[in-house]
Amino acid sequence: MQTFEDVSTLLRVAPDMLPEVTDVESARTRIATEIKSAESAYDLFAQACRFEHPYTVSWVHRPGERSAYLSLELAAESLDDDRHRALLAGVVLSTSMSIPYDYRAHAAEELVRLGLGAFAGAFQEVVDSYVPLPARSLEAKINVPTDGIDHLFTIPDTAEARIDLLITASKLKTLETRYLLAGRVLGHAQVPATTTDAERLIVEDAGTTMIAPSDYLVPWDQEFPGPDGAGITLAELMRIVLLCPEFKLPDAKVRPILVDFYKSILRISGRSIIGLSAGVFHVEHGTLATPSYYYQGRDSILGKGLVIDCVGGAILQNGSFLGGGFMPILIHTHKHIRKSGGSGASERKTIQPCIFAAEAGARFPMDAVGLFETVDYLGKEAPFKGIRAIPL
């Protein structure tokens, strides 16, 4: 075992590498002792809790004994109220795009328990200054060119310009997240009771009163600044990610930007993974871009190359694992319906949507190949344990 004199180096170690350098209990005790007594160690730990580089996959974010994240557990056990409050407020209010949504929500819930203290004004400022993102209007959609099947949109010519689109969208969506949680912390907005099976699965899995199922209703028509001053929708951004080669590589520059994009845009939970060449997309049927659920819980994985068409919706609870190994798999969350005498094109635009659900620990096997038509399993048992279809 190796002993790190530098707390910064110890905090950088990834969970799967920690056993190679020290044991969890020793590392935990070391961090707890240091952040109690040394200002520099506290500052480094606070950076880790904001998922700032190079601490985005630190071992301190593994599950705790009594909470979803060891880092939040260590903060509660080791810090006095003032420092603890400051750390939690820093997490909820941070503009870091790397902080998972559920992590912010758990920190927000703990902050409410502890009391806002001097941070009440900062939270109110977030609420007062927020400007909602626009949505593409029906008139604008009618003016978008089409090839008869899909609408056509401009994709920037360079990888750098495409990467800039993702960064801009991630920043703006992070501001929306801060606004949502700040309102709940201040008590301006309440989380409604669940009324559907899908909502129950989300709330049960997230495990905090600060999260509402509607947080995961993805507004595909939401617009962000695009090329040449034109707006580009969230759905179009997701397709750019799937179509363009720079986002398929395990690259030290691009991959963190892509991961931050998923964390902010889709609000995927901590320790969850969207694998290389895997992804989520939404294609309008006519002008229809109804919001649909996309929830991906802690430690859940979209395997390499697996793609989810989210026109219906998808809920992946914690620890679920869907395919992988670059096997060609499309999870289809709506079915095209052909009416008698109808054309092929009309079939494409007449659909029955539903929600694909993978319950906690479920596994869609790596050797599965092809199209999984979720609608076919409404009211029926799916071939894989823990996988099911939920009607809308």
C-alpha cells in the first residue's frame, strides 16, 4: 500500500484504483482528519464536492454507509455547522457543469435541514436573476426545411464549433438546474406527489425530496444559441452528438465535455455512464416534440454503442446495465402504426409511445442485438428480468 502525503493526490484516486494504493477506511479517516484541521485540505475537499477537475471521479463520491455519496457523508460527520453549510451551499449554487443533478439535490436537502443562514440572499438572487430558455415555436418549425421525412438543421463545419455548442448548452442548462433547486430550498416551489408508475420509479430511485419527476421530462424543443445566430434545439444537439465523430472517442479533451453535457442536459445521476458511441436521441414526428422522461440513476450504464430513441421515454434505475460491447442495439420507445391504405411516410408519423423501464439492477444482456420494440411488451413480460414497458 502507498501512503499519499498530498491530500490533493489522494482525492484524485478513482474508486477502482483506491484498493491499489490504500484501504477505504484509512483513506476516509485521513480525509476526515485533514478537513477538520487544515484550511487547504478543506478547500480541496470542497473542490471535490463540486466535481471540479481533477476530482470528477474521486473515490469520495462512492456510496457512503448511510447516504448515496460518501463525500456528503464525510462532510456531515467532519465539519462544523458553518463550514458544512458553506460547502453545501457551494455545491447547490455552483455553476460547475460536472456536478450530477442528484448530488446537488441531496446537498440541497441537507442544507434545508441545517438551515440557510447567511446564504439565503444568494439563493434568492439565483431565483430572481434566472431567465428561462426559449422553446421553438410552431411558426418557426413550419419554416424549417425538410426532406419529407426529417427536418433539416445546420451542423457547424468544425469539431471546435460543435464542441462550443455543447459547452454553451451545458452552461445554460446548469443555470436552470440552480434555479429549480434554489426555489425548492427557499420553499417557493414544492415537489408534487407522484401519481403514475413512472413518477414513482424516479422518486423512489433518486431518494431525495428535492427531486420531482418533472425534472426529467426533457423539453426537446428547448432552444440554445446555435450556428449563425439561429437557435438550435436540445433534440438537434443530441443528434449532433450521435452523428459527429469527435464525440465517439475516449479523448482527454472532448470526452469530459460530452460527459458534462449529459450531466447538465439529461441530468444523469452520479456514477452513471453513457458509453462510447452510445447515446439518447429524439426525432420529431411532423412538428411533434412532446417532452419525454429520461432518467438515469446512480451506477447505471448505457453500454458502448447502445442507443435509446426517447420519443416515448426511458427510466433506468440505479445499477441497471443496458447492452454494450459495440453491439448494435436500438431501444425504441414508440411504435409506428400503419393505417389501412396509408403510405409508408404516414406510418412513420403515426406512433404509439410508451416508457422503457429498467428497474434497479436490471440487465439488458451484452449479447443482445437489434431492435427492442418496447411497445410490444405493454401488458406482457419482457424477455429480460427487470425490463418492462410502462404505458403513457
